[in-house]
Amino acid sequence: HKRRGREERSRRFSFSVMTQPKETLLVWVAWPEKCFSVNAADAAYLRTLVGDSADVVVVKSEREFLRELPRATKAIVWSFKAEWFVHAPRLKLLATPGAGRELVPRTAPAGVTIHFGRFHGPIMAETVAGFMLAWARGFFRPERSEFWPRAALSDKCYRVEGTKAVILGYGLIGRAIGGKLTQLGVSVAGFHRANMGDLPAALSDADWLICALPGDTGTDNLVSGRLLRKLPRRAVLVNVGRGNAVDERALLDALRAKRLAGAYLDVFRGEPSPVRKGEPEIYGAEYGHLPWNLIRMPHTCAFSNDYMRRAFKELKDDGLI
């Protein structure tokens, strides 16, 4: 009798385990930029990371995503609306590859973890280092176009080793940039909220001012005309954070007046939509009237052919998938 009771309980336990709903990892990561979208190879890599722990469902549209959302236990997305949580009763993880907080809610219902990507630093560090090396070696000079500008470049090139970089925004990305520059022999001074009072003195002998600031924590126009005037004329501004941090009108004035040697902007206040009335369209139709020493890229500093795989591996390493 006791043996039959134990066997019955064992059968009931086995049945309950076997009928437990399997985890579903729902992936909607589609973007115009190819490296920011999940391709077949990325999906296959994700499935090797997940193994048998979950079904991986990759969708291509918002409509498909919302249709599958009710059964999802985990979701990887670029964007998610707060009102969608009501359609996700099983959801335990909402992850985005992005470091920015603009497209995904910051808070979620109880039991749901929100994860933002932290893997961008090494990619962006190479972007910053690449620009600095190119600038120092004369790739963007001279001011007027010449077929053979050998003489014009002869006194313009220098080594980045021994120069000084001030980094505004010394979080994960800023520290990754600092680490890469240190390997190149650049001295680095990192600034965040706690030590901003020391910034003016650090700028007086800086060769590079590098911005890796977020766009949502009171950083609007932090790099103002007044701050730019504290830099020596040889200094170069680099912005790979968010465009709102730089007063673009003040930057143009400084470049045209040669109070600043140059600038590299990967991000802009308007990207590339029209900006507010009275502000310069620093990325767009007016590019022909911009100074030669303003180097622009269309928000590409985190582009990498392994971007999505880095995002997935981070989730795996963190024990989230």
C-alpha cells in the first residue's frame, strides 16, 4: 500500500514537470541598419546559447511581436511600449541591446527585469581611437583640397602618444574609451557627477575633449561656449554620447574662429530630422557651409558586424537567458 502511494505521487510529480509550459524567448530586433538587426546567423548563435532551455521565436514586425507576446517569458527588443506589459502575463525579462533609455520603459511590473546593453564600450573605444589617430596623422587635413598636400601636412602631423584626453561621462563606455587611449600612451582624466568641479582646470591643457554622456540626465548643452573657451586652440572635440550635450552653435563659432582645432561628431541634436528654429542644421542640407575641420559621421560609433552576438553573449554571461 505504501509502495503504491509512493508510485502514484511519483507519477503525479513527473506529469506536472512534463506539462510545465516551456520558456519562450521572443526576439524582435529589426532595424534599418543591418548590424542592428538579427540575421539568420545571429539567430542560430542565440539558439546555441539558449540550448533546450527555451524556444527562440524571431519575429520581423510589431504585429508579429504583439501576437506572440502573451506566451513570451523573455523578450529581446529595440523598443517596447509600457502599455504592452498588460499583454505579457508570463514575461520575466525585457532586454534591449541599446545602452540608451529612450525606447524601453525604465520601470516594469513586479517580477519583470529590464536589461540595457553594456557591451558597447570596446566598440566605441575603437571608433574614438581610430578618429584620433586619423586626425593626428593628417587624414582630414589640410583646409583646402590639394592633389599633393605634402608641404601643407609637414608641420600638422603629430603622435597621439603623450597627448591628454578629458572624458566627460566616465561610466562603462567612458572607461572603455579611457582604457583604449591609455594603451596608446594618452593620459586620461575622467569626469562624472562627483568630480565635475575639477573639470575647468583639467581642460586648460587638454588635447582632446571626449563626450560619452547620456541624453537623459541633465546633460543638455553641458559642452557650452563657455566650456569650449577653456580648451587650448589645439584641442579637438569628440562626441560619441548624445547630441544634446553639445551646444552646436557655440561649437560652430569656435571652429570658424579657430578657437578650436577641430571636432568629430557622431551624434547630433537632430538626427537627421530638422532642428528647432534658430539652431544650425549641423547634420543635413547645410553641410556645404560647415567648416572643413568639423568631421561628421551618422551615429555609427557602435557599428560592428558582431553587434547582435555581443548583445546575446552578454545576456548569457549575466545568466539572463
